[in-house]
Amino acid sequence: MKVKIITGLSGSGKSTALRIFEDLDYYAMDNVPARLLESFIKLNKQQEKPIDKLACVVDFRSIKVDKNLVENLENLKKINEDTKIIYLTSQDESILKRYNELRRPHPLGSFGDVKDGLIKEKRELKKIKEMADIIIDTSSYNNKDLKKVLLNFSENKENFIINLFSFGYKNGLSLDVDVVFDLRFLPNPFYIKDLKHLNGTDEKLQEYLDGFEIANDFKNLVYENLLKLIPYFIKEGKNSISIGFGCTGGQHRSVYMCEKIYEKLKDSDYIVVRKHRDREKWKK
């Protein structure tokens, strides 16, 4: 049976992840103690028509009723080899923003204090995080992005995530990225009347930039070096890399290069997600 254990920080998207797996025909369960899961799996194997895919959320709530949670999760992996632990995390600022929007207290925080609750929760889940088969930072993800990552993971793609971002320097470099490429050396479509109001996803603008040798050389250079570097990131224990592509406004050159690199990588063995940070600011 395929078993996906969803765990991680409150506000990082565990409920959303569970719904995504449910849409993928997984039998979904929330807040289940690991020791009961073990019994459930053993019982399921005895059924005439056993469940073949199970997804469940196991988090700090389970620790309250299962003091041997880590040990029980290890046993779970032994009795069911195809058991994967997915740990969802997010930048503190993102979680604080989500809690403020929902106006909810953190269940572990003193008097509902979210910052205090986050500190305690990270401490409680530290050992489980170390056991995870994949760690997903959902800070910049929408539901569609998360669904793509989980879908690829469920299909046993390489558990390494490549996050591609486009952005405009005039709107600030506020991305949590590992590598940034400055695309301001490319010809700027902003100064061409017929291209000014397009963006880097438009075919006409892409054809314009494709006509420059420097754009194609740089595109190939980035792609080839990424394929060489990623195995070293994996060797060092990283399970993701975030790459930013920047230009002045975040509408033309950065979006173009982000799209082109995505097209080259999307059929690789890695999980690839691309996002245009300043999309809402694009001029039409």
C-alpha cells in the first residue's frame, strides 16, 4: 500500500496537502496517532479489497497521545515499505501572515501567541523532520504549485525540488533564493512599442529575445550548469534549490528566462515549479 504521512508546521498547508492526495484517490485521514495507523495497515491487508493508497496527517497533536511517535513511525516504515513522510514547512513571516488573515491563535502558543507557538512546534517536530523523505517549503506556493510537487512526488520522481522565480528589482529582492541571475544585460523589450505591454510568457516577446545569440547562450549555460550542480546539492543533503531571475520590472526578460529554463527542466527527473512574483504588477 502507498502511504503518505503528511506532517509539519501549523499553517504550512497540511490540510491542503491532504485534500490534494484525496483528489488523487488516496484514502484520507487527519490527526491519526501512528500506533493506530500501524494497526489500520495490518487490518487493511486482511481485507478482500484492501485500500491501496492512504494519506494521513500526523503532527504535534499526535504527540499528545503518542509519546513514542518517532519510534512508531519507524515501525510503520518497516511493516509497509512504501511509506513516505512529507514534511511541510514555511518561512515564519508567511505563517504569521496566514494566522493573521485567519485571526486564529496558535494551539501551542502561550495565550495563543503565534511566534511562541512556532518555536515550540519546531522543537516538538525536530526528530520527525529529520526522518522526512521530502521537505517542502510552501512559503511562495499556491495550491496549484503544491499540487504539482505532491503529484510528482507521488509518481516517485526524484525528491529534489527546483523552484524558479522571476522578479523585478524595482519591487525589491525579497525572495528566499539560493541563486540569482540578473537578466538586465539582455535587450529590453520595454523600449519597443509593440512589445512593451507584453510579458515574458507571450510568444511574440519570446521570439524577439530568442533572436539574440546572447539570450540563447545564457539560457543553455544556466541549464547545463544546473544539471551539473544539482547532484552536488543532493549529496550535501539539500532537497531543493530556489533560483531567481531578475530584471528591472519583473515583466519581460526575467519572465522570459524563467519560462525558458522551466521548459528545459520540466521533463527532467526533478520536481520543477516556476512562479512569477510580480505578475499582478504587469502592465497591459
